[in-house]
Amino acid sequence: CSSASATVVSNYGSVNIAAQNGAEIFFDETAQTPYFNYRDSSGRRHQVWFEDARSIQAKMDLVREFGLAGVSFWHIGTYFAQGWEVLTANFLVNKLPSPR
């Protein structure tokens, strides 16, 4: 068993890493999420999964399919414009007031 660490990368950063490494981005139909693999300059293999407009839309479709009363999501430390665009195109967004 080997230990591995993960690094947080923004959605846009993920696409940039793929481009810089000539990695093809795939879309996993089961997970409804994009991903890619690449090797760094030391030859270590990396697998990157990230969100895009398609994966966020798939989640919004599940909200409708199961008749959920609401949805919430966040991206810690990064801003993901596509996510908010998909969310607001599907639902009325009510932001809760910030605690004082």
C-alpha cells in the first residue's frame, strides 16, 4: 500500500494542466465528470477529476429527477463561473444572509 497526497487545483487550473501536458480530457459517463491522466517531469502518474458545465448540469438534473427541495454547492478557495451560470439557469437562487 502506498500513500499519496492530493493537491487542490481550480477547474480552470485543471484544464490548463491538461493543455500543458498534452493530456486528453475524457468524460466519464457513469460519474458524469471530466477527468484526465498525465505524467509529470519525474514520471509520476497523476489523475485529475474536475467539474465543468456538463457535470454541474448532471447534478442539477438529479435534483429535478428526485424532486429535491434545494441544492447547495461551493468551491473552497476558487471561483467557478460555469457552476454558478448552470445553477442560476436551472433554479432561482436564494442566498442566505451572512452570519454577523
